[in-house]
Amino acid sequence: MLVASPALSGSLPRIFFGGDIERTGGRLYTVVFLVLSSLGMTLNTILAYKTLDDLATMQNYTGMYFLWMLGGLLAGFGICTFPMISNVLFWSKIENAGYS
């Protein structure tokens, strides 16, 4: 689950929000998902620096698994931005070409 969590949080919302981009534009979704992704990467970076010294001794990290998984889930939201960015670029090129 720990390794698959970013892929899950990156692919499942893409199904729901990918179709909504044509109606809403996707700008808000892109900003929200990139902020969530940045928070997840920041959380994982803090966890890595906090536990870096203890990894050599292989101590048991009770309760840290949930935080690592939460960071992975949040970081995976960056994957969702691909269809949004490509659709926004596609529609902006059509509008700029005068086909709107």
C-alpha cells in the first residue's frame, strides 16, 4: 500500500476531474492538486530527515507508516495534473486560433 498510494491518488481523481475540465477549465483543479502534491512531498521530506539517523539502527517506527502513506497519497495528486494541463493547452490554442 505504501508504494501504490501515490499511483492510486494520482489515477483515481484523474477519472472524475478529467471529464469536468471541458466545463470548468481545470485551472482550480490544477492549482489545488499541485498544492496537495507539494504538501505531500514536504511531509515526506520532513519524515525522511527526521528518521534518517535511526534507519541505520533499524528501529521500529510505530505510527510512522500512516504518515508516510499520507505523504505518498498527497504527493500522488501531482500525477492528476497531466490531463488537466494538456486539455487546458488544447482549448487555449483553439481559442487563440479564432475557432471559439
